[in-house]
Amino acid sequence: MILIGFHIHEEYIESSPMVNLRTFDLNLLRIFEAINRDGSVSKAADHLGLSQPAVSNALNRLRRQFDDPLFVRTQRGMEPTPKAEQLALAVDRGMTTIRAGLSAGVDFDPARSERRFTLLMTDVGEISFLPILLSELRRRAPGIDINVVESGLAGYEELLENGMADLAIGRIRLADTLSSELIHTSPFVVLLSRTHPRLGTAPDGRLTLSYADYLAAPHVLVQPRGASGDPIREALGEDAAKRRIGLSIPHATVLPMIIGDTELIATVPAVCAQNLIASGKLAQVDAPFPIEPNFVYQWWHKRNTPDPGHRWLRSIFAGAGI
């Protein structure tokens, strides 16, 4: 197991009083990365193709080097200490740069790849795009792993800049220094209980909701941490003040459990509505007023643009066809 050219972001290692970088075994950092990612020595050993005693011995060496337990056992698995969390930032940046350098100019074979990609997205993005992505991986790239993380919008650019995330997916606008691509456009629809007293029926049989009833009903405001703006409020204009927000939540996936037996209504992108109404408790109706569509983009750091593996991943989202 060899790490080539690990010479970046060494300041944290050099600043640790117990560590001499000239004699430090950089192979230990790959083991550190695996334990931090998997939260388990045994799982890290499986992913690395090593024995559990070998990984345990490596962890003990790291603990002596840094004079810190680094990971402690909890009910949730191996949890990093504050010092390990600091070290993880430097290791993740370094390993990301190394992998990008090694893959540059190398043909990418998804069927044989064992890469791991980290995605920034809200639960609306998870509902909408992860089933398609995972189906594609199962069919064409069974060795590729996906790590999904959530962040406030303010953290997106930093996570892409420092290599902690490969792609950001969502209704987001980021700095021009990053690259982006529009991958989906979706109208907004209204979700409400199938027994909602304000639910109507059009002559052609379609379920409807009048504009007056829309404003009169209590609303669930779904505000994901990583979304930009509130297009519903903007579309309502002066009437936005008439909308009563009965509940504000950060995740859309709980809507079927929350509004199924209430008079609450929620306005969400149609792309995720299909999965939310699958329980049978909710009905979907067209919004009774014009709303700017939900524009979904994928964003990435420009250094990843030529990376064949990254290019392949972006092509899946760009061709999702939803």
C-alpha cells in the first residue's frame, strides 16, 4: 500500500509535537481515513483489504504518534476526537488531491473503479436523484461508493474548494469560480391530504385547489439548509403576507407522516412529489398560481472538470431524464 507524493497540507502533522514528518509512515493516513469514514476498525479493514489486527495495530501507532486516542468507541461506532477531526480535514484534502493527480490522463473504467464520491444535497435531491444514481451504479459501476452530506448553503463553496465534496446538487447559486450545469427543471405542485376539506375536482376529474383556498390553508414551509431563496414567497408577491406558515421544517421526506391527517398543505418541486405521495395518504394538485420552475444545478470545482471519473459521474446527473 503506497501513497505517492503526499506533500500537501503537512502543516497539521508537522505542528504535532510527537510527529516527525521525515520518519512518519504516510501509509497510516489511508488507514486513518478509512476508520474515520467507516466508524469501524473491522469495516475499514474490509474496505482496505487488510486484516483487522493490521488495522488495529496501525491505529495504535497513530495514537502513539499523535498522543491522542483519535477514535473512541460509542454506541454509534468509533467517534473521532477533536484532534482527529482536525487531522481528518488535512488528510481528506491531501488524499483528494492525490487521487485527482493519479487519475489525470488515465482512462476511467466504471465497471472496475473503486472510487468514492461525496455529494452535497438536500433530502429533496436525495429523493429525486439518488434512486437513479444508485440504479446506474448497480448496473455499471458496482465498486463505486457514494457519500451524501448535508450542509448549510454557506458551506457549499468551501467544501467544494477544499475537496471535501465532489458535487453539489440542488436549487443553488454559487460563486463563478466554480463550474455548473443545469440538470433539471421542475414545476412546483401542492401536496395535501386526500381528505382535505378544501380539495376540489375539475370537470375533467383532476383534483384542484383554488387560489383563495391555497392562501386560507395553513402551510408547511420546507426550507432545506442547502437551498437558495423561497420561490413560493416571491411568486405570491404581496399576497405572501396572507400565507400562514403553520410549520417550518428542513426536510421534505417527513411530509407524508405530518400532513396526511391534517389541513396543512406543502408546495414542493414536482420531481420529488411522486415519491412523497406513494404512501397513498397525500394528493398532488397543480399550484393555483404561476411559480418560477425549480432549476436544479450540479456544481463542482474547476480542477475536477477534466477528471474522467468525475466527468462520468456528472454525465449521470446530466442525463438523469427526470
